[in-house]
Amino acid sequence: MPKKETGAAFSRIRINAGLQVGSYVKVADNSGAKEVMIIGVPGYKGRLRRIPFAGVGDMVVASVKKGTPEMRRQVVRAVIIRQKRPYRRRDGTWVAFEDNAVVIVSSDGTPKGSEIRGPVAKEAAERWPKISQIASIII
């Protein structure tokens, strides 16, 4: 007898989380920020005192550490587009990037910059269509 799949419960695959609160991440867009530190993960529900983590395609709250004087020390939202830690796709392939990178976005997911430097993970592009519109390479 074949096993029945329930549609809504298994729609999103779990990605190995490669970043956590406190991680310094490169900014891959032209918004003015160069480096941010992750300070929160909205929607994360975990164990008491466990450090929240996030993976490719997740939105995080970050503090700008390096960049233009107007951008520095601001608290912004960002979407992770690349991570060094390998993660497995549904087709069985493993993906790992050279660096960890984010794109600064507004609360509804529209990017602040007009271009993205470097590749964008397919998982992030599928989840955030406005990021995929300005991405040059999707892997």
C-alpha cells in the first residue's frame, strides 16, 4: 500500500542552518552596507537559551557594522542568499558556497539595493521573488 503524502506539512525542505545570532556576514548588494552582524531570527521558536540559527532563504534581523556612515549602526532586515555550510537539495545534490552573504530588504521582502553581487541560492530566489528579479546568477 503506497504511503500518502500530506501536501501542506511538507512544502518547505529543512536546510542545514549555517548561521546563527552573532555571525558576521558579508552584504552582497549595493545598499551601502558592507558587513552586518545577525542579532535575531524572526519566527524562530526554539529551546530556552538556545542560540537562534538560520539558513539560506531565511529572513534575519541584523546590525550594520561596516558601510557608509548613513548605514552604520542601523538595525535592518536581511535575507540570507549564500552560506558556507553544505546543505542538501531534494534531488540529492549538496550545495556549499565560498562565503556567507545577505541582501538587505524591507520588512515585506523588497531589496534596498538595485543589484546583487555574486550568485544567489535557488532556495532563496524561489522564496523571495523580488530578490530573484535583481539577481545576476541563480545557482
